[in-house]
Amino acid sequence: MRRARPRELRENVVAPPNLYANRDRFFGMTRPEQIRQFETEGYVILPDVLDAELIKAFKAELSTLPMRPSFFTDAPAFSKVPPHTHGPIAATLIAHPPTLDFINALLGEDLVFMHCFYILSHPGAPALELHTDFQPFGSTYSGWLESCPVRVRVLYYLDDTRDDRSALRIIPRSHICFHADAQPYRRMKEHPDEITMPIKAGDAFVFAVRLFHGTGPNTTCETRGMLEYDYRPVWARPYGPVPDWTEEELKFVPAHARRLVRSRNTVDFAWEFDVKRQATDHPAPRMTPSRWDK
């Protein structure tokens, strides 16, 4: 497949002053407000979780990461190996405090890191169709890796996006739709209620994997870099077995992140229950309807 070329590649594009207004409203959000935003809309933005020096270090480390084409382009767009297996900076990001603190508040403390990718959108890259990252019945592409019923994915942007530079497209609230229109294997070229979400370098976009999302085309002369990290609570294991990390793949993971890179098949209780299982008196404050207010 040949890579689509833009009608016109533009250089030195200046972003309009209100381009990032939607993103900027996430500054100053309280934790309950962030959780409400995520649970109702399907996403939250954590602005400026990577500083300029860290982004520079990431780009240097990832410049030697082997890349491969994707199904929609023959350009080297996807990493051949998970970034955390390639260098220590990407491995440290597994437990990046500003992001992990939010995910802990959302899902609980007991998490499993499932996988990560490095993705480049080169000049001339076409739009990516609206889709989900949930494969509940397995797939030829990811096997059982994306079958966990509850997962959160984090997109770390290493470059600014704009309407013309592979900006994120999302359909808010699509993650909570029960209609067949929202079945997770569906793909759509566009949707009347989608919104475009330009994001700045250093931001983290955290979303529910059932949220329909895609990207716009890249009609600029600039490449956009992005890292994806994926987590699940320990109770929500894949529906089928997935390969576990090898020690070689974890050699760069620092000690403080090791608790997250346990077996990817880990679960904290047996799948099969008997009729005598006991109820617990343990309180569940995070499930209360007032969790958005406190």
C-alpha cells in the first residue's frame, strides 16, 4: 500500500489562539472532577505531564527504535518492539507519577501494565478511522491482549497537534453506549458528533478503550510522535492467555515500576465461583454515587 500524500504540505503553520481551548479547561480540575469527566465523557486530559527536557530525551531514545508500516500506510509508523524494552526513559514512563496517580484514583492501586507502542504520523499520513481499542473476543491483530473488560489507555504526545497535524478525533460518551451502533469492532470514517481535540506536546490523553477515536490527516511537513501505555485493574484479566514479559524485556524497568509489570495474566481471584462464596463487609467508597463530589 502506498502512503497517501497530502494535497498541500504546509510549513510554519501558526496555531490560532483558541485552538487549545478545550484542552486548557483541564487545568485546575480537582480529582473528583477528573473522574467524573472520565466516567461520563470517556476521557480526561492531564496537561503538561512531560516537560520539554523529558520530551527531548524521549525523542533521542526513540530515534533508534525499530519501526514498521501499519495497515493504512507504508511509512515506518509503529514500533516493532514495545518502547520500554528499548531504553530506560520509556521504561520509567510506566510508573510516571502524574499519570499513575490519576489512574490509581480511577481504577484502584492494584494495576497491571499491559503494553505500550510508539506511533509516528508522517507528513502525508491519512486520517485514521474511528474505532475502539477493545477486542473482547480476541482478534487476529492482537489476540487476547485487548480483551480485558476494563482498561485505560494513555496517549503521551511528544509534539503539538493541530487540525492539520494528526489531531485526535473522538466521540464523547460512546464508551457507555449499549446500542449495536457502538459495538466495539465497528469502524467509521466519520461521525456527525465527533469532535477534534488538538493537544500539546507533553500532555497525556487518558481514555476508556471503548471510546471511539481516530485521528485526522497530517497535511503538514511535520512528523507527530506519540506514545501509548495501557493498564488494567488486576481483577480484569484478559479473556484468554497472553504472552508474559520476559526478563530481557523488563531489563530497563526501574524498581519502583516493577509491581506494574507482573504477569499480564494475573488475576486476584479464580474465574470459577462456587455457590458458597462469601460476601464482604469491606466498604466500597469509590462506588458511591457521591464519588464525583468528594
